[in-house]
Amino acid sequence: MESITAEIGTTGEYYTLYLTGDVDGDIAAAVEAEHPCTDYDCDIRCALEAGFARAAAELLYGATETPLLEAVLAHYGISPTDICPFDSDEWRAWVTYWKEEGPHAGEDW
């Protein structure tokens, strides 16, 4: 089984992710490893739990250093700047979910 070992953010700690061949599953695992947040108000956590792995990755990549996520993306030939384009079906579905079902549903943006 293939694996990737990379630093978690800028912590100095390293994590080994065993790749499954499921692109979105491996992206989700990398996001989870680099952002083990349990706060459902967090947009990254909310996206992961709702099944929007690429949207969660896009949010995390835009917020901090993500060496493990970047290594997973490189393995699958995905540019970090093209994880989940804002005009993609997943991004639009994620935004709709966040507005209608997320922890702040119904609030003004």
C-alpha cells in the first residue's frame, strides 16, 4: 500500500497517510490530519462532515500551510490552486449546504 509522510502544517510533527486510491477519501483524510477540529461551526469541519472533501481542502489550503494535503494532491496530479474551483458543482453545492443546512443556516452573509 502506498503512503505519504509529510509535516502537519508547520507543527514539526509528521504524519503518514496510507493511500486508498479513493481520491476524495484520501483528500478528506489529509484535511482531517492537518485540521483535526471538532468545532462544527468551523466551515472546514462542516464541509468534511457533510461530504464536501474538496471544498474542505480548498478552505484549508487557503487558510494555512498544508504540506500533507499538498503531497496528496500532487500524488493525484491535482494542482493546489485547482482543488475545488469556485465555479465547480461541488463548490456551489457546498455553498448551498452552508447557507441552508450549515450551523449558521438562515443567517445573512
